[in-house]
Amino acid sequence: MSHSPALLENLAHTVGTPFWLYEADVIRQRIAAIQSITSGEGLQARFAMKACPATKILQEMAAANIWIDAVSGNEILRARHAGHPAGQSPPVICFTSDVFRDNALDVVLEHGVLPNIGSPGMIRDLAAAGYRGKISLRINPGFGHGHVNSCDTGGPSSKHGIWYQDLPSVQAAAAAAGLQIAMLHAHIGSGPQFDELLANLNRLVAEFAALAPSLPHLEAVSLGGGIPHDYRNPAAFLPLEKLGALFATARQTLSDAASRPLRLEIEPGRYYVAPACTLVTRVSDVKQTQTNPKGPGATFAMVDAGFVDLVRPAMYGSYHGIEVVGRAPAEPTEPIVVAGPLCESGDVFTRDDAELLQPRALPRPLPGDLLTLRDAGAYGYAMSSNYNSIGRAPQIWLEPDGQLTQISRRETLADILKAETDLPL
Ligand SMILES: Cc1ncc(COP(=O)(O)O)c(C=O)c1O
């Protein structure tokens, strides 16, 4: 949905630009859509909180009984802070990683969180820390497909998970360390096509079903996340009911294979939040380069947001819809490159993973216009950084009745300098 120009101008006046604007009703619709395909017996949805870990969003998930997939000690603590319970009865928070970094192992132990390990050596780490409980294994099944090639989630070039042929030795190591394998997990990504996701998930279920009889402590299987969001056509219909049917059948197949009822989990990230947030930025200038022997000239709309805010285009060549606020869709357009303030030529929002410039057909903006970058809720603020010491932009929460809350303020230099020390060692 397009926001009213008056609302965006008012907010820009109040909090400055750029800023992130979340729509509560869109998140709630997406939560309801996931609930509609996981409401059956033995099915449980999580939220891969890495996609958008704001407390407000974690609280929405808690209220909807959506469990959490966390990837760091601090993500676990953020989930706890937002009200998600500790412990493994049931394992509301699950920790999925290939490495225990910083406080991760301590937090997993202290909060009784189920560790979902993606590297065989993590058994050694858990055993050395005195852990003797349930574990989950993240498997690399040898196939899968991320949303782009650099997000390979399954196959020989993926760093994620325990290679499926190593499972027997990992089972033996777990048994020797007194650890019980309570869950099998794989996150194989969505691939560009929904049908490919369905085919991959069916294949995964068959492989996990073949393993189930050899895992006497198995309680659950997780099929990971990867429900796609169509960034080019956000309103496109997604046949979620096909996934729902797949989950119900998979849960039955897996339970039959294990000869006891198993829980079937999923843990989408982007699907819940991608369409629910807009990054709003101000055009500071519009300038030209001219065609010469090196290449064609371009028109650049220079904006105050950059890849410190939304890194997906620079990192993966991802597409985000862009609108010039207040311009009628019927206005004539021209090819415009939208670029940010950072000291990097790749600080361009209109690009793909091969081409630095992919001008977008937009009405020619004027300095002072607001621009919106749409569908920025997943891996948007979550991946923003302090490169160039700019400080993260504020996040605003919009309720359907129009109530607005600033859920994080703009970071200041003091925030950036806070961790600096002069500590002799
Ligand atoms: C283990 C795991 N689960 C779930 C997700 C969520 O994926 P998506 O946002 O595509 O649903 C990710 C994404 O990186 C992941 O690594």
C-alpha cells in the first residue's frame, strides 16, 4: 500500500530522513497467513528473527504463539526480552548456527535453549561446556536453492549444516557425548520458483523420513524457512495452501516413519515482514553523466539513504520497488539511477548482481522529493550498519488506526563511540 504523502512528510519533519515505516496490519496479515497453514495438529511455526529482530515484532510473534529461531546469543536474549519463554518444554526458542560465537554457548546453556547445530565440532563444544541434553542437527542435504546464488543454502558449496553423509559419525559422537538428537532440521531456501520449493521440501521430507527410524530420541523435524516474497510484484498470489497441505502430509509421513507423533516445524523469516516496511528517503540532488567511449550516460537521483540502511541491492542485487512520493502513476517516466551518500560506487539501489546500474523507470524526481523503497522489512534494518559512521535510521510503527510510535531512534555519534575504549591490555 502507498502511504499518503502528508503522512510521510510529517514523519520526515518529525524524525528526519531516512526512516523505516512498519505497518502493523501487514505483519499481522502475514502472521495470520502462516497460522492458517500451521494450525493443524503437530505443526509449529517459528520466526527466523534475523529477518527483523525489533522488540515490537518479536512481541507480535509471541502474542501469536509463533516460536523463535535465533542465530546468536544476543538474538536469544532479545527474544527473551520480548517475552518469549526460555527452556525446552516446549523449545520456544531454538538456536540455529554453525558456530558458537561470543556469548552464544553460555546463553544457550543458561536459558535452556535447544541448540540446532550446523557443524559437527559443535558437539565437542557442547560436551566441553558440560551440556548433556537434547540437540537438533541442521543437515545440509546436498540440494537446495537460495533466493540468489550467493545465498546457497544446500549443496556442496554451502557452508551451512552437517553434510548428510556425515550423519552416522555425528550420531556416534552425539551418543558418546550424552546428547540426544531430538530434531532434524534443514533450511534449503526458496529458489526462484515456488514449485521448486515444493519439490525440494518433498525430497527433504522423504530423506528425513528414511532417517527417522534410526533416531530413537527424535521429537521434531524442521523444514526451515524460505517461503518467498515476490519483490517485483508484492501483491502476487502465492498458493500457500499447497505448502499447508505439504506440511500436514509431511508431518504424517514423518510420524509414521518414526512410529510416534513428531512435531513438524517451519521457520520463515522474510515472508512475515518483507512487505511490512518502507524505507523513506529524501532526494538531495538529481545529476547527470554523459555518454562517452566508456559507456552510456545516466541520470542519478541522489538520496540520503544508502546501503548502510538497506544493503540487499548492493549485496545481492535485490530488487525493491521505488516510488517518488506524491507523483501520479500516469506521469511520464525516464530511466533513473537511485544512489546513496556512501563512499562506495556500489551504493546504488537500482542494480542487479551483475550490473552496477539498472536505471529504473521513474518520474524525474526533484531535489527535496521523498522516495520510498518498498518491501524493506526483511533483512532491511536488521542488516543495516554503521559504515561511514552515519548511525542507523529510526524505525516507526504504524497501527491501522493511524497511531504512530517511534520504536527506535536515530543512532547518534555517542552510540557509535560507546564501544570504543582506551584499555591497556
Ligand atoms: C536457518 C535459517 N532458517 C530460516 C531462515 C529464514 O529464511 P527466509 O527469510 O528466506 O524465510 C534463514 C535465513 O537465512 C536461515 O538461515
